[in-house]
Amino acid sequence: MARIKYYYDTETCKYERVKVKSTDIILNLLGLASLIIGCAVGLLMLYNNYFESPKELMLRNEVAELEFYYKNLNEDVTKINQILNALEKRDDDIYRIILGAEPIDAEIRNAGAGGSERYAEIKKSTSNFQEEIFSLTENVDKLKRKMYIQSKSYDEIIELAENKQKLFAAIPAIQPVANKELIRLASGFGYRVHPVYKVKKLHTGIDFSAAIGTPIYATADGDIEKTNVSFSGYGKTLIIDHGFGFKTRYAHMHEFAVKEGEHVKRGQVIGYVGNTGTSTASHLHYEVIKNGRKINPVHYFFNDLNPAEYEKIVELASIENQSLGM
């Protein structure tokens, strides 16, 4: 119960009851409310300065987590980029040199993935991590492009390797008849005495003397382009198209072991030595044709001879004697 207050009135010489005005009550209440609000605000500011709210604590933890994952992702991108750089170096310095291809230009490998509009949305962002997001996105885009270029490079390397393998298989690299003792080479490439006209004429192949029926081998992989039978000139003749501009001709044969259009492999028997056409003895006349031009076959006998044997057969092929046929 509120205490009643009195005051002494000198005019009436009596104690009169103190009457409180409504405005005074309201002013007092407003003052009290202001004081309470001021204290509350002060306490809240004090609390916010020294203590975090649950929401702020949650946001701070999320930021810390994002920073952790960003750091890890950035490190992973750096490591992948280092690995890719090593692959690019191996590609340029080893694979392409071996296969005879030009290295990929550094400007192509390091070219950007797109214009500035590509990152326009990121630049418009008001995020506190705008710079980090932009940097990481740009690095990932560059990495994607480099990986794409490297994958296309490996596709090219595979194609080059396959073509190189086919090229090696297409080069006439062995002797067309068994000649381990190196005694069958009867006449080499160049000007030789013609067996019929007895004058020097260009001998466009190599003659291997051998008994009739001696197996003849394909000197490289290829397709049988033509078989021909004639009673003069080359006699029974077989031509193999090896691709890459290489062809080989086998003349004065006794019979064929293959037919036109058939695919043959190096070392496969394609026929047998004979004495047909313009020939003075059983032998094989063998020619190598490169891009339409007849060249010295002796330079291609490197797959079944060691260096000493190769030197010996080159010496035998250089002797100017009489050929055994055309």
C-alpha cells in the first residue's frame, strides 16, 4: 500500500494531504522507463562487445569451415596443376620428339578459358569471399582448359604412334630370300652389264641367285597390288603396295603363293624363285619403289642383318658385274 504524504499549510494551520498530478506521474514513469531502456541498451552493447550471439557463433564457424575447404581446394588445384605441367613437359620433350611432332605452343597451353564476361556474376557479388571465389574459379577454368588440350594432345600422340607403327611395318626391311650366308646376292643396283645385250644398262633392282622353288618373302606388310605373267621382260611378276609411298616388285618368279588384293605380313611367303621372262638363270629380281621412283634396295636390309653383315652385303651389291635378267 502506497504511503500517503502530508504537508503543513500555514494559512489554515493544518496538515493537508499532498495531491500528485497526473502529469507528474506520467513524467516520473517516462523518466523511469528511459532509465530502464538506457540501462538495457548499455547492457546489450556491453554484452555484444564481449560475448557472441548463437547466430554470430554459427556464422563464424561456417566462415572458418569455408576457409578450411577453400585452402584445401586451392592446394589441390596447385598440386594438379604441377602434375599436369609434368605431363605437358614429358609430352613435349619425349613423346613428340620420338614421334617427330612439333611441341604444342606454350601460348596455346596457357590460353585463357574465356573473356571477362565469364566472371561477371562473381564480380557483381557482394560476398566477403569475392576475391577468393574469383581466383579459385579462374584457376579451375585454366586447369580445365589445360587438361582438355593435353587430352587432345594424347589423342594425337596415339594416332602418331599408330601411324609410326604402321610406317615401320610398311618399310621393306628384310631380304626377300633367305640369305644368312650372304652368298645369294648376284648383282646390285646401278649400271650393270645386260645379260642379253652385253652393254651397261641401269639395273633397277637387286638379283638374288637361288634354285627354282626357293621361297620368296614379303619384305614388309602390304596388299598384293598386282600379279602378272609375261614370257619376256620381268616374267612372272608380283607387286606389293605397302602404303606410305612404298612398293616392292618381285620378278622372274616360278609361281605365286598369294593372289591380288590379299593382305600380307612381313616374312610371309608370297611365291617362289623362278627363271621366267628375260632371265639367264634362276633368280629373283627385287625392286624397292618409293613415291614412284626406283631406289637401291640394299639400303633397306637392316632388320635381319647385324652391322657387319650389312656392311658386307653393301660391298657385294656395289660390285659392277653382269645382271641375271632385266
